[in-house]
Amino acid sequence: MAVTIPDKNDKYVIALIEKIGVKNDPILLNVVPEDNSKALDCFPTVRRKIAESGGKMILGWQFWKTTNLIEAEFHAVWESPEKELLDISPKSISEIHHSLFLIDENLVYDEKQKDNYRINTTTNKLVDDFIAICEAIFKFENKGEKAYQYPLQLNELESAKYRKLKSIKKLYQEMTNYGFGKNSPCLCKSGKKFKNCHGRDLRKNLSLLT
């Protein structure tokens, strides 16, 4: 599943911004990773940069696009003392050298993550199910004290539930990547439609696991 940076004028980006409820326009930023920084560690990376060079942290959302959806991820960038905005956190995909960033003045970082905003860019209802799975995993990972744990500290029952959630996500990701829908044959080769096999009772199963 290819991940790209969407165009700021993409209709789904505009719809996502409306969903977030921010009046600002997204801006394209240069990605200039700090030495010894890691992907997904934007907040500690920006804090270290401020301690070394001054400036301040700007909170907002960075946008990602795949074949099936567009999403906005809670993110922090660095504003230099000269008021230049830079994305100083490396990306999981090394070929990405720019980020599309939306400043959100309403955000506060309280040491906890915020779930992504996501929009299905297809007519495939399985993508809506995939989004529901992503939301369930976020809910699980950030329930109670787990919101402050990295890595997660799970007991045996929680570990089993977490593995099950991840396996469900993988299955739906494979289905949507192949362009399959609810009426497609299930990947388990049972001969049943997906909605009557491994796609059955998804919301109920997610509720039990979270």
C-alpha cells in the first residue's frame, strides 16, 4: 500500500480539514530530520531542538494518502527563532522530503496521543470497516494508564486481545488493498462471502476486544 503526501487542494483534504474544524490552510513543509531522531517521535525531537536552538513547538496535523483513504495525524513541527517552520522528524518512508501540515491552535500536547482523522476516498464499505478497526486499536492502546506507556505494558489477556486486533486489521488491509469488498470471497478460501465469514459481526467483535 503506497503512502504519499496528498495535494493541499485535494477534495478529500478539504473535507478532512472541515472534519477537524480548523480554518487554516495546510502548508507544505521541508522535512529536515534532526540527527539521532526517530520517526513517530516528533514531540521529544522538537523539545530537544528548542532546548538546543530556541524557537517553539507548533502543533497540528500532517496528512497522508493511500489508495483507499486520506488521514490526518497529530504532529509537531519546529518554528525557528526566525519564524521558519520546519518538519524536523524523519518519516517512516525515507523518500518523503516534504510534509503537508495543518496548524491547529486548539491543540494541547498532554503527553498523550490523539487519534487520526480519516476519510474513505472510495465507495468500498470495507474501507469504513478498516477505519473502525484503526479507531478500535487506538482506543485499546490509549485506555487508562496505557496512554502513557511506551512500549505498552500488557498482561496475558490484554496481549491476546491486542494480537487479535492486529490480525483483524491485517486481514482488512489485505482485502482493501486487493480491491475486494464485503461480497468478495473471503481470503480464508471458505467459499463464503467475506461478510458472512471473517467479516461477520465486526463491530461486536471490536467491542469485545476493546
